[in-house]
Amino acid sequence: MSHAGTILGIRELEIERVHRHDSIEVWAKPSRRPVCKHCESRQLRVKATHHRTVKHTRQGNQVLTLHLKVPKYHCRACGRYFRHPFVGIRPRYRASECFRLEVFEAHHGGVTQRGISRTHCISPTTVERWYQSHISQKYKEIISRPCPEMLGIDEHFFTRKRGYATTFVDLRNHNVFDVKLGRSEPSLRHYLRRLPGKENVRLIAMDLSETYRAIAKRYFPNATIVADRFHVVRLINHHFLKAWQQHHPEGRRNRGLLSLMRRHQWRLNDSNLTNLNRYLADYPVLKAMYEAKQKLIRYVLMKTMNAQRMEKKLPGFLDLLEQLHYSPLNALAKTLTTWLQPIVAMWRFTRNNGITEGFHNKMEMISRRAYGFRNFENYRIRVMTHCGWDGVINRVR
């Protein structure tokens, strides 16, 4: 590569002159003739020459513009014509791929279209068009991925008019596998039927949603359903606080007692335990429910257990659920019994939907930055390029 090519990043380029004022203007031409792109012959003659003006990059705060002399060659061997090709400059484009990628990364990083328009001397419409071109290219590479072995499924809000969308997350590689509009089986049926590699899924993490459990059983037959631990603990606390409201409404409205009741017992200090026991001593039924709730949460928080330990712990857990069936927490006992197998699977696996919830926060930021989306496909492409496969970004570079 010539010295000019080293500086500009374009091979076999000879600089004729450079002008610096508000911007950097570089006049250049090819340093040598290429071979014929049709027959690879070197018997070429210059038929004509035309000029191209291409924005190439930025040096400091100045835009570097190339003024290229582009020869048109005639091959004497095959008799065909072609124009001189430049690496990194596509035919009929007014900006090099380096400049377009620079604009894309700036806008992808949060710089507004107006800010890029001022620094790169292009219109905001051009910024949007180049950005959509790059994310479409990345999206085509991302969407061809096979179905992951560990999948997280959850819903998130899209718009008032279109409702909710379902997020599919690759829990092992920590990226979004896909996003589809709808959260019911009829709305996802067409997509799930055509999804390749469904038989490769071995684990699905979800909250306590009957709809998603039915979808997992029908379309992912080889997968083990694992309940999300956070949602199970929240369900237990919800039913306990509801039963407390029925037995003693005045105590339920006390914020100090509410804080003590909601926390795990092993995280309370001696002073907090004394105050809590003093209150529970006056309400034996509430005290029994509180103790059952603490035992239940201890069972739920167990994880990374082998089969032998699970066999020892399971009878105690089943006895506790049987006792809750004849208590004010019978509705909770029925729900946990219905989800017994996914809850017990939590003891063996550590995967949960915390990764999915984190991506939902990022999706909300994407929607806020765009001031909302009307077209779901545009939203889907934007989410996939921001939260999808990070390896694609490196390959595009």
C-alpha cells in the first residue's frame, strides 16, 4: 500500500493535491491499472475518465472529502468495459463505507441526527437512511441463528394500540434471540411453527404464566420448564400480605411492620426480631402463617442441588404445601402445587429471567430515545441490533 493509501485506508491511491480550509479536500487518482474484473487480463486501455466526489472520514473537526479520477477501462482481451474499483467505496455512492460506518456508530451510541448532521455535513434524513441500511444488514445475519439451548420467555409492553410483545432471550449468551408481537398462543402460533431448531431447546425459564407454559409444552417438547425464582417469591409475599390484610387491617397499614414482614427472617437483627415477635404474639394465626411463609421461602431459595439432596428436601416441601391447603394460604398452596415441577426444577438450575428483565429495561430506553414506535418491525430490528448478537457488530467492522 502506498503512503497515501496508508493514511486514507484506500489501496493504490496517488494524491495530487490537498486543500485545507473549512474542510479537507483531497484530489487523488489510481496509482496503477488493475486487471480486468471479467477475464483477469492486463491488456487494458483507458477509454474515458470521470470524477467522483466522496466523503471519506473526519480528521479532527473537519470532514475529509475525496475527489477521485475514475478511469473507464476497455479490455482488449474480452472486449468488455468496467470502471476502476476502489476498496471501501461502492459504485454510485457519495460516501465511503468508512464514513457511513462512522455515522452509524455515532448514531448507534446515542448522538442525535441533528448533532451528526452538523459534524459530518450531511442531512438528518441521510443519517436515518444509512442507519437503517446498517441495522438491516446486521438484522439479516442475526435472524438466521439457530434456536438456543437455554431460552427465557417473558412479555413486555409495546404500545397501547398494539398491546404486548413476547421476548425470547438466549440465557447462555446473554442476548435477545427474537421479539414478536403478541403474548397469546394464537398470535405466536405462526412464528413458533416455523421456528427452526425447536427440538434443541433444553431449558425454558419463565414466570408463572399458564399461557407461556402451554406454549412451551406444545412447541418445545424437549425443554425443561424452570420457574423464575423472583416471581415465585413475589407470589408468596403477595398471598401472605393479602391474608394479613384480612386478619388485621390496622397492622397491615403500619409501614414499620410491613417492612419487617416482607423481609427474610434471617436478615433481621435482634431488635427487629423482638419487635416482630411482640406483635405476632397477639395473633397466633398470623404467627403460624408467617412461620410457614419463611419456611416456604427457604425452600424456594435453594439452588444448585443434585438429585440426592432434592430427594431429601422434596418430602418436607410437599408436607408444607399439604399443611397450607388447610390454612388461609390455601390459594397459594394450589398455585404452587400446580407449578410444582417447574418450582422444583429451580433447585437444580440457576438460570432465571433476570437477564430478560434487564433487556426489557434497555428496550424501554430504546423506545424512549425514538419517542415511541408505530411500526413493530422497525422496533424489532432496532431491538435486535442493540440487544442481539454482539459478534455481528465485530464482523461488520
